[in-house]
Amino acid sequence: MDAYLLDIEQTSDDPDSIRTKRDLVFLLIDLFFAGSETTTNTLTHLFYYMAMNPDIQKKVQAEIDEVLPKGTLPTLDDRPSMPYTDAVIHEILRITSLVPLGVMHCANEDTQLSGYSIPKGTIITSAFSHIHFDSRHWEQAEKFMPERWLDQEGKFNGKRDGFVPFGIGRRSCLGETLARMELFIFSTAVFQSLNIAPPPGTALDLAHDDNQPFFHNAKTQDVYVTVR
């Protein structure tokens, strides 16, 4: 913010300057929204799926208990030793597809791609949610299966075709590293100390909120939390 404000001041007499306080406001909105809402919603989805899949939740907690001594909080150094937890997080990113569409781009020239003609000036976006359910990449794509991310030796394999929750290429999500860190640290710390379940006698709706067409946000629901 300071650097941007200084640049506004230094280029105030330049008619070609594109730096404005109004532009800064929109940039800050992007930072807060993209840097917090996405992680919050992904974690909410994760808690719902764990609540509705107690067997998977128990496997995650067993791995946590095996790797982390009681009372020890997780760090990124623990991540390689927790392949199942990592697999659960990646399966949540795939099956929920929080950001279903990519950033729009414009074709700079007439292009042929996979048999399709794309004229110059065409606006193009990626349908991430469809890619994440493409049967060419995912067996039983509709099923929540963390095991799909593990090899025969139980080791985590995160390099999969058809997995693009953060986009791809030079303009992929700038916050990917931060988001991955947050998801691992927060989810591990929560399930180290807590159990999450549906309220007694109810079931959670795992479908995304239809009132948010541009994001697959989790629906607002109650969960039952107990201390382990």
C-alpha cells in the first residue's frame, strides 16, 4: 500500500499514469477476498466432508497422532510425513472446485485448438469444475476418494492431469503457496484436537450454495464439535 501511494504521488503530474486511489481500493478488495474467503470456504467444505465421512476423519486423526506428539502443533515440515491428510485436502480442492471458472482471457490471433476455431478477439475462460470431473482424468469422479492421491506404497502423488484448482501457467493463482500452507496447518490443528460431526439425527448438505453462481461456496450449516 505504501509503495502504491508513493507511486501515485510521484506520478501525479503524468497524464498517462494508471495509478489511482480508487484502483488501490479494488486491489485491496481483491487481496482480502482472494486471500481469506477462498481458504475459509475450502476449510468449511472440508469440515462438512469430514463430518459426513467419519471413517476418513478417523484415518486423518490417526495419522496426525502418529506423526505429532501430543500437544505439538503441526508445521510444514510435518507435511511429507502425512500423505493421507494431504490427499484429503487435494480431494476437497478437486471435488468442491471452489472457483469453477478461470480468469477470462482474449485470443490475440486466430487459433485452432483441439479441432475448434477460435477467432481473434474471442473471450476464453476455463471450466475448472468440469475438468475436475472429467472421466478421462478421474475414475468415479463423483465420489469423494482421498485414496486416489496415493500410490501403491501409500505415498502422496499430487501431480495429476486434470487438477487445476489454482489455475495453470504463468497467470496461475499468486496465493497458491499460501493457501496450501494454510489448508494444511489449519485442518491438521483442528482435527488434532476436535471431532466434527453432523448435529445428532441430521445430515449435512454437501452441495455448494446455488445463490453464489460464480463460486462453489459451502452452504451455511451447523456442525457438532467435540473435544477429542
